[in-house]
Amino acid sequence: EKDAIAGKLASDLKVDELIILTSVPFVYRDFGKESQAPIERMSLSEAKEMISKDEFGKGTMLPKIEASVEFVSSKPGRKAVIANLSKAKDAMAGKTGTLITVE
């Protein structure tokens, strides 16, 4: 899976930030439902809880969240951002996307 490989590569390169670019601007709670809402920040514990509740699409957002969780968990101080490809520059500047950190 490309997301898992990206996370592993980022870990091997010893970088502190992983940016996963996708077709949506944020990770969403209740994606595709009327109650859909963007998640701007997510802790590892929140991400793991949402994974356990099957809140992410198995072939879409779940691999991105799992790769982010693995990356952030692997070394203190790491963070991951999931954002829209067209907003990559803003995501790198912390202006958009979902930020995943230890807490």
C-alpha cells in the first residue's frame, strides 16, 4: 500500500513530518453523511479510537490514517498531515489539512 510505504520511507529517512496528499482537504468525521465535519486536529488516541469504530473507508482514508498513526508513534515529536494535493503548500505551512500528533 502506497500510504504505508510513504510512512515507512519517511521513518527510514528520519524526518519529523509526514504529509499525505489526497483528493479531500481534511479527514472527515461521518464522511459522506449529513453530519460530515472536517477534523483539523487528531491525537493518536483519537485516531486509534476512530479506527476501532470503523469510521474510515477501508480502501480510501483508513490506509492514510494507519500510516500516519504508525509514523507518529515511531518517534517522539513526529506529526502527520493529511491534506488535498492542490493545497500541498498550505498544508506544509500548517494552514490546512488534518494534523495528527501524539496529543
